Amino acid sequence: MISLFRKIRQSLLQQQKITQYLAYAIGEIFLVVIGILIALQINTWNELRKTRVYELKMLKELKSTLEKDRKYFSSQIPRLTTKQNASNRLLFMVENKEENPDTLNKYFSNLRFDILFQYNSGAYGSIKSGGIDKISDDSIRSKMADIYEFWIPRSEKIFEGLSASDAIEKELVEALTERVIVKLGNGEKSIQNRITDPKVIYDDRFLQLIQLHKRNTAVTKNRLESLFPPMDNLLELLDAELTNSKR
């Protein structure tokens, strides 16, 4: 009987040891799993932080280039207004048969101001190549793509179409003017096309030249001004996002 009790006791002790071992093993596995989960979470946080840092850097660059382009486009409006005023003044001279060479050349010179359409899409290109999905704000992504995929390319195409009339403009200028040497304010001299015969106002080609500039100037001015609302809207979104990131 005593022998049987000893066997039972030994058996219970063995079972207790096995139970303790299993509990210890399960505890070890639990701690390892918790450690892995914590490591994964830390890694996820680091990746999110890096992505956010990259996003804010790109948004700052985009805001900077967009502000510069907005400022440049805006600076062209007064020049275009000057061209419009010049075309209207020349038409007034034609209608009133005003044969004044100095006035003619003054407004003729203003009429021929060159306007260059240029912009910097480098920041948007970097964002696009790096993954536009890294920009977390849906509105910013949408407005950004709208400007650089539609508004600006569309405007560029329109301006390219207007430049097709450059050859006609040059031909009309050569026919209506003469090349003369003009003294500049700094003492230098320049060769310019000037109207030498004031009776040019009665020439139909002169009206054609004014009409050409008047149309192109109106289209260019309207197109540039149409870029301001979407650009301003995107700048407001960028400013709000960058401001919130500092809080």
C-alpha cells in the first residue's frame, strides 16, 4: 500500500512539474510575441514618421514654387494691360486720323511687349515620382493634380497656338516699319523697328497688326487670370496643412 502511495505521489509531482514547465513555456512564448508586436509597432511608427517628414518637406517645396509661379504670372498682368491700352490708343489714332509719329511709336513699342509663359513643376514632379499617395490630404492631392495635369498644360497649349501667329506679326512689322538706330538712356545704341511714315494708320495691314495683338493679348491675360483661383486655393490648403503640422 505504501508503495502505491509513493507511486501516486511521484506521478503527481511529475504532472506538477510538467504543468509548471508548460506554464513557463507559454509565458515565454507570450513575452516573445509581445516583444515582436512592440517591435513591429515601433517600426510602423518610425515608417509613418519618415513618411510624414517627407510629405511635409515636399509640401513646403511645392508651396514655395507655387508662390513664385503665382507671383511671376501676376507680374505679367500689368504688361498685358499695357499692351491692351496700347492697342486701344492706336485704334483711337486710326479712327481720329491722328498722324503723330512720336505717339505712334510710343504705343507701337508698348504693343509689342513680349510675354513669356514659364513655370516650375519640379516639386510636383518629385512628389509624383516619389508616390503621390504619400500626400495624405485628399484635397491637396486633387488640387495639385488639377493644376499641374490640366490647368497649366492646357494654358501652355493655348499659348503655343497663339505663337503660331508670330510669323504673320513679324511680316506685318517688317512691311509697316523701318529699322532705325535708337540711342538708349545708358548711352548704348539699339536697332529697332520704328514707324517712319505716320500715314501708316490708313494701311489695312496696320489694323491687321493691331487686331492680331489685341486678340492674343486678351486671350493671354484671361488665361493667366484663370490660373489664379486654383493656385490660390491650393496655397490655402498647403498653408493650413503646414500650420497644423507645427501644433
